Amino acid sequence: MWAKTVTENFANVIHGLNASHLTDLVIQRSKRMILDTLGVGLLGTSTDVFHKVTQYSKIYHSDASSTVWGHSDFRLPPPYAAFVNGIAVHSMDFDDTWHPATHPSGAVLPALFALSEVLPQKQKFSGLDMLLAFNVGIEVQGRLMRFSNEASNVPKRFHPPTVVGTMGSAAATAKLLALDQFKCKAALAVAASYAGAPMANAATQTKPLHIGNAARHGLEAACLASLGLQGNKQILDMESGLGAFYTDYTPRFLPTLQSYSWLLDQQDVAIKRFPAHLGTHWVADAVSSLRKHLVESDEPVPISRIKKIVVKVPDVRYVNRPFPNSEHEARHSFQFAACTALLDGSISVQSFSEQNISRPELKELLSKTKLEHPADNKPSFENLYCEVNVTLQDGEVFREHCDTFYGHWRKPLSTDDLKKKFHSNASSVLSVEATEGIIETVENLEKVEDCSVLSAFLKGTQSTKVLSKMCLP
């Protein structure tokens, strides 16, 4: 169907894409994203913010209910299951990051799982259904980000997942609901009125709500559209529509279905090794390399010999926190990343405990640390760099530079390291059997006939009871 507007074009493509459009590379990359997102989400169910939002969400009841990840005895209505699971994914800032800058998976995957559990029983949700709907949600986010040059840089005003993530969740769930072109268009319009949250809440317990709300609101938008609710039919075409979130906005048509090319084919995501803002990963790798000039791996760093530490990074103000006072501030602090990597040789989940944040030796190093912002170091995850200089009391200077950290899309995590990350995260909540069951299911996702197997694993069901339902051809 020929489209007169960008909004109509998006609706036609969301409706028209099918499993045959998926390429091997898109399937492989999206399975990595799914596995990583499930792992960080399961780990996130142990956080304080997750416990607070689940307590709140318990006031909502419905005959239809969906799994809360990591809980065998607790279910919520689908929008609120999407909400709390989305919050779990982002509660530690451990989820994937794309370019232009957004966290793509956390807004989509919890919504799809929540919706899949309340579809009519005769309507099986296969692994290919999951992969197609997931990739539609990821694709819409990436295409919308390319409507604005402003979106190419680390954000300053709106948190991107609250804008494009909400739209991606709506597109993915509209696909799973098999909405027609007119209702897909309506879902995008409704979702746009749910979109947006300010960057001022970065480094607080409120920031994870951005992902949870994107998942929930996109799901709600698609469900409302399925019931006939309508909105502006040109929501993507207008500066007063989605363009309201950007200072520059040039909407573009999608490729034709006959020769569709996925952005995930062209641009992979970054998968984090530790739970903090992506920019801190350049800092950690540069400092870890520099530390080798000062001490052997197991030796303590001679803090008294260090006169000053200079960290050269882009000017990203919400990650400039000289003395973070909470885990959320520490996750958004170039300085904390530099000093922790120098003290410990690496950064881990445990690095953000109150005990580690309050260490006297860390505070002493922080007092010696300052940031510099070279003019050529732009705030873009595609080309930023970090240079670290450590000057000793005797005047000797050590320097290290990082252009691409391990885990960036130019230097992706190996499959073994991705599985290790998932094991470490998921096994804190699930049994070994359920953890292995998720890995096996995601590895074979395009062959799985009934995705309810994943929901069963996510609530902790033993794999021996579930694998018999996987129905691999």
C-alpha cells in the first residue's frame, strides 16, 4: 500500500514486516540482546527501586495477569508486569545501549512478554513471533532517532527511551496483536502522548521508571488502538507531534518491504560489563590499562604517591559527579569509575555498594581527580574517547587512552563472556536449571514453537518441567 505520509508509511511497514524479512545477523544480534536484557532484568529484581514499584503495583488487580520476573508466586496485570520488569531491566543501568543513544531492549521485551501471556490460548506465540515483534520495536526506535541530528549525541533534555522507547513498545505490541495498518497508526499516535521524561532525573531512583513506563505505555497504546481509540494520523510528520521532542526534526520514509534493510544489520548495540552509564566504560578500560604501570595486578595502588588524576572525556554534565553519594550517582560519575578502576583494577556489580562508595581511600582519590573536556571529544557514543593522566608526587606522569572499550559495538563481548554475564546476573535470582533453560531457549529461539517456556523459566520453574514444552522441530 502506497503511503502519503511518514506516519502511514511506518504503520504499513509495522503491519507488513514478517519473519521472512529477518536476516541471520539480525536474529543473532537480537538473541544476544534478549539474553542480556533478561539477565540484567533478573538481577534488577533485587534492587530497592524494584521493591518499591512492586509494592505500589500490588494495588492493581485483574483477571488477566502476567509474570513478574524472578517471582513464582506474584503476578500483575500485563501493563504493570511490563512496568515493573522494565524498571528491573534499567534499575542498575546495566542494559544495552544503541547509537544514536538509547536503551532499546528494555522498553520492548517486558511489554512483549507481558502481552504474550494473556493472548488467547489458541494463539501460540512462537520464537519467530517474538523475534519479529522485538525487532519491529527495535527498528522503529532506531529509525525515529535518525529523524534528528540532536539525537546522535548523548542527550541533554529528554531521556531517549521515554520518547522512542515508548513508540517502539507500541510498534512491537501492535505487531504481536496483528493490528491492521490503521490501528498501527493509531497506536503510534496514542504512544506519542505518553512519551517524554526529563534528563534531570538521571542518577536517581526515578530514572529506571523511564524504561518501565516506556514498556507499559507502549503496551497500553497498542491495546487502546486495538479497541478503536484514534489519534492524530500524522503524528510522526509534524513538529507538534513527535517533532516536539527535538530542536531539529526531519521525518523520513522507511525502506520498501520488497527490499527492507534493518538498522540492526548495520549497527549493533553495546553490551555493558558493569552496571553504569555507558560513558564510564571508556574510563574504566583506560584506567585499567594505566594501573598496570603503577602496580602488579594484586598489589594495592600507592594512593599517597599520586598527586593528581586527570580524566579527559566529553562534557556530559549528568555524568560529572565529583563525589557521588548514592549508588545511582556513582553509576553516573566519570570520577567514580576512574577511581574505582584504579583502586580495584576493575568495576563490578559490587563496586556500587554503600560500603565501597564510602571507602576513605576512594574519597581520597576522588579529591585528587578532575575532568577535562577537549574540544575534539564529542558527546557521541560512536566516537567519544577517554584519556587518563596520573601524575605522581615525584612528577612522573602515566597516560592511557581508550577509543573503544570491550563491549562496544566495534568490540563486542564474546559469546562466552555474554553467557558469563547472564549466568552471574540470573543465578542470583533463579536456579541453575532455570538459568541454563533460558540460555538454551534463547539460543534456539527461532525454532521454539511456544514462547511460554521462557515465561515459565523467568518465574523460576525448573527446566525439567519446561523443556518438554519447548517443541523444537
